[in-house]
Amino acid sequence: MTEQFRALLTVLRGSWADWNSVRLADLQFAQAATARMVVVAIIGVAVAVLLLRIMVRASAYRGRVALPALVPFATPSRSSIVRHGALLLGLAGLPFFIIALADPRTAVTREEVSYPGRRISLMIDASSSMLTALPANRFAEGAPNNAAFFTTVGAARYFIERRMNGSYRDLMSLIEFGDDAYVITPFTTDYENILLSTSLIGDWQEFMSFPDQGTVIARAVSQSVAMFESFKYLDAAGNLMVIFTDGADAEVLENGKSAFDVVEDARRAKIPIYFIKVARDVPGRVQIGDDIWRSAVERTGGHFYPGADEGSIQKALADIDRASAGKIELKQYSTERPRFSPYALAAAAMWSLALLLRMTVPTFRTFP
């Protein structure tokens, strides 16, 4: 019942927005001929009923004897017009019905709209080190094995679905990285499209054929910042990055770069990084300390989350979700957009009210 009520509210909000944004002069009518035929038919029926009523009334008075009035003539009460209220409401709804019947449309529209949401770049580490085991009941469901990479892909899907089921209209992108970074899906509001992309990169054969299986997080950050710049989002509020990685960055471990250097592009672009370090530390493998990554990403205005198991990753994503409200402003273009709903709803509302008055209030039961 709650979902039906929400759906009704959505329809009403959309109709109200159409009512406020579109003028009658801007409309084109796809079924204008049908509407004209219905108007002619209604006028014809009304004239026929009126003539029939006159004829019936005239025949009813034949053979009757007129007598003088036995009571004084009373001036009609001005309030007697109220009894016509239900009929007037019904007639008022008729023009709206005719307009809706004519199938009003706008040929080309350009609208500037805003939605709750943010511009989110999801970055997934596909390096060979992500084969480290990270079992998960929910995130890795249907995965070929319990490698951290597949748990990470499932976590990304979980986050996308969480945003999709909320009240958000995010612009999301997906980047897969190793030694180099690749844009899988550029910024889009099509959640189904980006979910499909996560399914494709989560295939075992796709993962094994990924060409660059080292880890250079700075490449992913630079690629993400470049995409924000290409879409002209750098000056907009509400940008953020979410990185899923084990943090074993080859440049930091081997080439002398610091974690601060890795996130420098994001810091300059004022895009906060939410860093989820997945998997546990492997004994004998050189690691980068959590405190080092935490200091680096907090410098961007973001947050560091250790994700040694499914529960901690889920908590991290819930925290990012709460922090990711924001607002998205979009320019929408559409062709042949139907605009009949506000007129149909106006007619239905007036007729429903007229019927309710007719059925419940005795004053309105007298037909004029």
C-alpha cells in the first residue's frame, strides 16, 4: 500500500511540474481531430436532450386547467444557485478532458532540473594481488571463487543498488585499474547500465585477461579527475571518488612515491576520496600502513575504511551512502513528450468531487 501511495505522489508531483512549466500555447495536439469530433458529439447530445426535454414538458401541460395562485409570489432565494454546484463542477472539468483527449505534446523541450544525488566515480582494483582470499556470503554470491576482487565487484554492485533504491539520481562512472586505468562506463544516470558493467568485469575470463595487473592507484585517480574535467564537473559541488583496493600500490612500494603523491590530483581538484582497503594483510608481503593511507585520503576531505571482511565493507558503504546526499543539476532534452496527465487529473478531480457532492449532500441532488 505504501508503494502505491508513493507511486501516486510521484505521478502527482510530475503532473504539477508539467502544469507549472508548460503553457497551453506551447502544446501540439496529436489527436486534435478526435477531440473536435467528441466536442461536436457532446454539443449534439446536449441540444438533443434539451429539445427532448422541451417537448416532454410541453406535452405534459396539454389539457391542464390554469388556476390563480393561492399563495403570494415568493422571490427565489439567491442561495438556490448552490444546488447547481455539482453540475458546474462537472462542466468545468469538461474542457480539461477535451484537452487531455487531444493528446497534448511538446515537440522539443529543454529543462533544467535538480535531483538529490552526487557525481560518484567508482574505481575497482583489478591487480593480481586482489586474488587474495576475502570470503563473503552476500557480495561474492555467484562469484567463481572467494578472491577479494570478486567480493569488491559485489560490494560495488551493492552500493549502486543502495543508491538506486534510495531517493537519489546520481551520476556514476566505473573505472577498472591495475598498472593503468580504464574507463568502463563514463558518467551516467542509467543505474542498469553501470550494473551491467560491473557484471561484465566480474567475469572470471575478463579478470584473467586484464592486461595490467600491477597496482598504480595514482593512474586511476588521474583518470577519474580527467573524466570529471571532460564532463566539466570540476567546479560543481557534490563530486567524490570511491576506491576499492588492497592498497598494495607498486609506485609507493617500489618507486619512491608517497601516498600523498598518489592522491594529489584529487586534492587539487577538491574531490574527496573514500578509500576502502579490502582484504587482510598477507604475512610476508610488504604492505603500506593504514595510517599512511588514512592521512593521505583525509587530506582530500575523504575518509579511509579498513575492509578486512564483508561486514566492515558493508558498514563503510553505508557510511558513504549517508555522506553522499548532495544535489545534481541537469539539463534534460526530450522530444514528443506527452503532457496530458495534468489535464486528465484536473478533469478526474473535478468530476470525482461533483459525484461526491451529488451522492452525499442533499442540496446537490436536485437536477436543474
